[in-house]
Amino acid sequence: MTDEDPTTRPEGLTGVLDAIASAVANARAMPMSSSVLVNRAELLDLVDQARDVLPSQLSRADEVLADADAARSVAQADADAVLAQARAQAAALVDQEAVVVAARERAAQVVADAEETAERLQREADDYCDRRLADFEIDLGKVLSQVQAGRAKLAGRLGADEG
């Protein structure tokens, strides 16, 4: 028998099990034995209480598990959405990086082509100028010869007039 008030009902399955354990622990021991005397009616009442509490406790446990499952599902959906968004952003960044790299490569090629064209045009302009100057040199040589011949002729006339 326990010191508890028999009219007090323990709360929940754990309370009932605690009451049963307390009833057995506080029961009167049999002399020269490890057996104890327990109040049958009290223990049966506690067992009935446990049976009564068990379905409501199981229902509550099912509700808690369902709530936890729902929360896990929501968290998984949120995680999947965040992961999908992160993958999309990563793909966009990779695409942007590829575009930037391609643009830089194209720009470098355009600059190299422009420099090559500028060097070629410079060589062609130098060659053209050299040809034109050579032509002028030839023309000037002819003019110089004509000038020298004209001066020599004039000098010959001037020398004949003095004589």
C-alpha cells in the first residue's frame, strides 16, 4: 500500500507507471522472502488507468509525429527550393563568366587584328612613299640634268659674248 491518496489519479502514462513502481517499492515485504504484499485493487486500478491513458497518449504521440513529419516536409521543400535557387544562380554566374571570358578573348583578337592591320598599312604607306620619292628623285635628276644643260648652254653663250 502507498501513502498516496487513492482518489488522486496520476497524470499520463508516465504518472501511472510511476504510481505502480511506487506501490511496489513501498509495499510491505514478506518475512524471509523477496516477495511483497501489494493491494490488488490499487494495482489493478492503476493498470486500468494505464490502459485508459494509453490510447490518448498514443494519439498524442501520433499527432506529434505527424506534426514533426509535416515540419520536416516543409523544411525539406524549403531546402530543395533554396538548393534549386542556388544552383540556378551558380549556373547564371558560370554563364556570365563564360560570356565575359569569351568577350575578353574576342576583344584581344580584335586588338591583335587591328594592330596587324595597322602595321601592314604602315608598311604599305612607307613602300608607296618610297616609290613616289624614287620617282621624284628620277624626275628631279632629269630636271637637274636639264637645268645643268641649260646653264651650261647659257654659260657657253655668255662666254662667247665676252670673247
